[in-house]
Amino acid sequence: MFLNHARILIIGLGISGEAAAALCAARGSAVTVTDTRGTDQLRPALERLADLPISYHLGAEPPPCGGFTLIIRSPGIPRDLPVLTAARRDGIPVWSEIELASAVCPCPSIAITGTNGKSTTTILVGQLMRAAGRSTHVVGNIGAPFASAVAAIDAGDVAVVEVSSAQLEDCHAFAPTTAVLTNLRPEHMDHYVWQDYVAAKARIVRNHTPDHSTVVNYDDEVCRTIAEQAPGRLMYISLQELPAGLEGVCVAGDQVVAQDAQTRSVICARRELKVPGATANLLAMMAVGVLWKVPVAVIGGVAAGYAGREHVIEPVITAQAVDYYNDSKATNPWSTLHALDAFPGRPVVLITGGKDDKRAEVAPLVAGLAGRVRHVITMGQSGPRITAALYARGFTAVTQAAALAEAVALAAAVAHAGDVVLFSPGANSKDMFTDHRTRGELFKQHVRQLAAQPGGAQMSAR
């Protein structure tokens, strides 16, 4: 569909809707933006769009779909909204902002999806492509909308796009040059049943042809099943050695290697990967590099240079021989289990819990703590549910905290020299905090304040 003269309704004036509105209006579309919020709440976005010929329908439910040739649904807008149901019934296309941007993007793209590790993998792939000399645009669910970057993209560039399940739901022709599937775990079960969540993620390869490629986590059976049904070149990644004959990047003893049906070559030594818990993300980046013919020296250099991300298994301080890590970005139990994998053989005092809004299963988390955690400090809305589940399994080394400062003090009091204190909430932050960044910053602040106190030695009291 050409945007010139199209009549487009954009539902939701968040960051994604604003970018879509600007793109469509700049390309000659007749744009109407609707949002149930009023002018006062949306004033900053309205001011940024003031120079564009856009009509608004604010502070009310969306107008009828008749007369529009395309509807853009922003993430977070329910799919069963009456206007969207009517549009689908009447044959009016409903797109996501990702679908819109990809339809006009002139360059190839690498799209990353999954439950955990999307953002880290997206950042790493962006670093790789820049190191390889490509003009690279890192966009999508990671922060900057894809649509906001299109005007600056040339045909020789590459777009690296993080894509969520909500964005994929209304993708129809989206066909990234390379798709990356990190892993799939039950997430957002307040919005999906499991089968629908998997189906949404699978849309990333639904339009692939033999000219496309997919990087897939061999260690994740669901991802592997999705990728095996897609045409094109498959590049597997694994934390173990891959079966002979498969093409991919894997850990083989003390080395990270790339293999195909006939040969195996070393990319780097495993000891060069400095960030605990990021190995799978680094392997995915390396696999993209192999597919895109990036020199091995460049791939290895990006891997060795990766120093981690704030709020993702982030080292904070060592006090009284106890290492404190901030993993506030963990918003589901699977991410917490992943963080625990970063400390094999080390006792962990875990601080976990948060907003209980996604119907997350606590049973896998509780089962995964056995033999790996010395003590659990629970907090937030989900704290009582986690505590009850731990007691039900006979795990009694658990304490419930009313606030984060109390949780840090409790963790410090039970930690032994050589332990790890890991803050990995495994839940949304918005029961007690505005976002995961605020939550993580406060954890770091509390840890440093406690360590600086005259009685800081108590931090590792037995």
C-alpha cells in the first residue's frame, strides 16, 4: 500500500503511535489519531506533531472505521476493540507500527524476538553491524520506534529491530532478512494463552522464503520447532556442542566455534566472554555475523568487548567478600532462573518479587531454586505467593520484606563470605516503582549505603 493519499486511523498516541503518525503524514496520508486520553495528557506529543496535517479524535473511544483505508494499532491497544473487530470484518487492514515501517524501509533488516534476551541480543547485533562498517539503525521494542528512523535510512544500511509479541500480532507481510529467536517461555499470560503467544512469535518467520535466514536457539524446543518450519537458511546456537551436520555457533569445551556440515572454526575462547549470563545472546550475535559474512576477527572483538548492560546481572559492589548483582530488568520468573545460571556452584541469596499482574507461574521458579539458593527474600505483590509456594515445597529459608531497603538489609544479614546477593525480581516493577530502571537504581543505592555504614561488616554476618 502506498501511503500517499491513504486515509489512516492511528489508535493510541504513545511513542509508537506518534512515530506512525509522523511517518504517514510526512508521506502524504490523511491521518487521524485517536486516543481515550485528552489533550492535556497528550500535550507533549501534540506539540511535536503540531507542524503536520493530522486530525485528532481525543478523549473518547475511536471513531467508526468506515472511510479509512488502513488502521495502525499501537502496542497495548486491545485487539478486540470494537473498531478493530469491525475493520477486520470489513476488510480494512490493521497493521502494527513495525508492519508500517517495514513496508517503506529501503534496507535489509535483522529482527530479534523471544521472551528473554531480546534487548541484549539487539544491542549486540547493532554493535556487530557497526563494527563491520554498516550504517546501522537499532529500533523497535528496545526504545526508538522503527517508523521514526525510516526517513534517515538508506538502501545500503541495515535495520536491527527488536520485536515484541504485541507488535508481531498485526504484522502481515513483515519479512526480516534475518530473524533471531532467543527463547520462548510462558509470559504475558494475562493477555495470551500459551498457543497464541507462540503463534504471535512465530509470525517473525511466516513470510520467509529460501532467500531469508533464521538464527534459532537449539536448546529451546519451541523455538527450534518454529524455525524448522521456515524456509531459508537455519543457523543454530547452543550452550552445548551442536549435533554434527547442523550449521551454527556453539560452545565446545573452552571455545566458541562456528560449524557447518563439513568444517568447524574457532571464533573465540570462552574465557573472553566477560559477562555472566550473556553467553546465549553473544552466540546469537556471532551467528548473525557468520550469516552476514562479518570477519571472524570482528565478531570475536565485539564479543570480547561486551561489558554488559545496566540492570541486567549488573555487578554493583563487593562488600565483606559478598558480591551484589542488580538484575532489575528481570520481569518474569524465567529471567530470574536465567540469572541464577550465571553463578554455577556459588550460593545465592535471592531478592525476588514484584507486581503480580501477568499470571506468571511461580512453580517453575520455586522448583528451579532447589540446591542453588541459600536464602530467598521476597517482596512486592507477588512476594506472598512466592513465599507460600516455597514453604509448600519444604523450603523454609525464606523471609518476606515490606520494602526494598528492608530486603537489602535482610539479604546482607544472611549472606556468607563468597555468596552472591542477586536482586532479580522476576516481575513487573509497577507495584512499588515507576519502572525497572528506578527499581534497579534504588537497589544499587541501598547496597552502597549499607556498605558505607560504620557497621558495614554486618553485611556478611553469619
